[in-house]
Amino acid sequence: MSHTVQTAPAPTPSEPTNRVTLGWTNRVLARPEVGALVAAVIIFVFFLSAAPSFRSAESFFTVLYQSSTIGIVAVAVGLLMIGGEFDLSAGVIVYTGGLVNSMLCWYFGMNLWVGALVSLAFCLAIGFLNGYLVMRTGIPSFLITLGTFFVLQGANLGVTKLVTGSVSSPDISRIDGYDSLGAIFSSSFKIGPVTVWITVLWWLLFVALAAWVLTRTRTGNWIYAVGGAPDSARAVGVPVIKTKIGLFMTVSFLGWFVGMHTLYRFNTLQAGNGVGNEFLYIIAAVVGGTLLTGGFGNAVGVAIGAFIFGMTSLGIVYAGWDPNWFRAFLGVMLLLAVLVNLYVKRLSTARKVG
């Protein structure tokens, strides 16, 4: 009598993988915003000890306000940089938006709401033109937007002086629509003795919206794809042209938004202002973990980078130091951020052969 011996099937060899299993420490360090968060904590503690006036709640919310005026536009600039492009006209377009609104309504006697909408359409058209030229000509966005920067800078000064006889826009506080627009863009409220500007709330809202878009939507996947590997993204059907043009228009929209705040807080604008702010937006994004090469970063990191800017610019004043040191600090932070970002990028893309 024979017996059939059943043998267990041989185990199927597992497929080799090239991905490294990182420990929790490395996984945390691989987050784009972690380096900026550590730097923000160190800087915050430093100024708490070095500047007694920095310790009050009023000072903290002043820092938040200063951060928000840079951080709102920096959110859009960060998204654009994740998408692999730059916009050097971002600083000037803030004042372009405000000047179009104020001078159009002052010269033609229009309601400020009409002027604000015309100004918005004008800024969006500039963003569209920037994106269209970059995508259709193949010229680097650095050069295209540098040209836009000079055109807007010259037009701001030339048109303002032609219309008003000076380089300042007229006072618009008595034109219809001023109070309602001021409530949206430049109002404030009290929490005890502390004044909270509405731009802080708008900043947090825009950061949350950008973070949601990047992490929860198909558009966010497109933004990372066109920044990291545009040819591959195009091959799998990602609308590269539309995505990048949309990012340029987002920069123009948030630039217009801050321009409205500046106009309705101070009633008048200096046509030559805004030059150099484009570098502050880029620095905030880079310090926040955004790579200059595109395809890596997030909105929370950009917000932390803007907060570092606000803390430092006011902390130096609160400490009684020469404010000229602020620019030196920005340079050091930029260099350190680039080095940290390269290390973080290596952690997040770690692979092994096997």
C-alpha cells in the first residue's frame, strides 16, 4: 500500500526592492518643514532671552502681522517654486495692483470696488502673460519675470508721476467703497490688549488652502509632477502648460491681495516700493524647505519661513541692534537652508541596490 506524501510548495521568493526602510527619526527629518521648524524655535528662544520687549503678547502678534504681509505672497511663490519656476516680478506687482486701483478711481471718479476688480483683472493678466511666455518660448522664467519686473517698476513710477505729478498715489480715503474694502483687506480687532490684523487670518487661511491642494487634490499631484519631472508628467497626461500658467496667476492674485491691504491700510502708496521683496518671498520658501530645483516642499514650511522672517526683522529692532544686520542674517539663513534642504531631499529619496 503506497502513501502519497504531500510537500508544502516552496516559498515564492520576495521581489527585491530598492527602497530603504527609514527609522522614525529619519522619516521626521525627511519632512520639508522640519529644518525650518527647528530654526524657528531656536530663533524664538534666542530673542526671548535677548530682547525683553519681545516677550509680550503685543510683540508676538506684531511679528505675526509682519510675517503675514510676506507670507501671503510667499505661499504662492512657494507653490510656483515647487512647480519648478520663479517669479521675480512678485514684489513689484503688489504695488502695481494697489496703484491701478487708487489712480484709476481717483482720476476717473470711479467706485473703489470697480477699481479693485479692474486691478485684479490686470494683475491676473500679467500672471497669465508670464506663464504663457515661459511655456511657449522656452525662455527660463527667471528671465521672463525679470523683464516683467523692470516693465512694472518703470510703469509704476512713470504713470504715477504722469497722473499725479509725484511718485505717490493720491489719498483715496474719501472715495466710495473705501470703508467696505478696508474691512476686508486691512481691518483689525482686539483680543484684550492685543491688536490682531485681519491679514494674519487671511494668511492662515491661504496656507491651509495651499496645504490642502498639495496633499489632497489632483492639482497638488500635478504641481509636484511638473516641478520634479515635467517631461514624464506630460507623457502621462498632466496638463503641464495649464498647471504652470495657473501657478503664475496665483502669484499675481496673492500679490494683488497684499497690494489691496497695503493701499487700504495706508490710503496711499509710494510707486517705487516693492523692489527686493521678491527675494524675501523666495527666501521664505527656501528656508521653509522648498528646493530651488522644484518638485519638493510644502505650504506649512513656507509659512514657517515667513514667520522666521517676521521674528528676525522685528526681533533685531526689539533687541536694539543695528537693523542693517538683518540682511546679513537672511544671507546666512539662505545658505544654511539650501544645505539642509539637500540633506532632507536625500533622506526622502533614499534608495538601496538589491
